Amino acid sequence: TLKKTTLSQIKIGDAVNIETDIIVKTIKKQLEKILP
């Protein structure tokens, strides 16, 4: 990841954009398994 992205160039305090759609979809699927 560090070689193929600019992730290694960020510093503490820099603004970053984090794509959360995959995380949210995963959490939703897990919750659907345990909640009615």
C-alpha cells in the first residue's frame, strides 16, 4: 500500500479522505446476521 499510494507522504495533522462504504457494508451485513 505504501509503495502504490501517497499514504507514506502524509504527516500528523494532514487531512485525509477515508472511504467508509466498504466498512459500513461489512458492519451492516454482520448486524443483519445477529439482529432480527
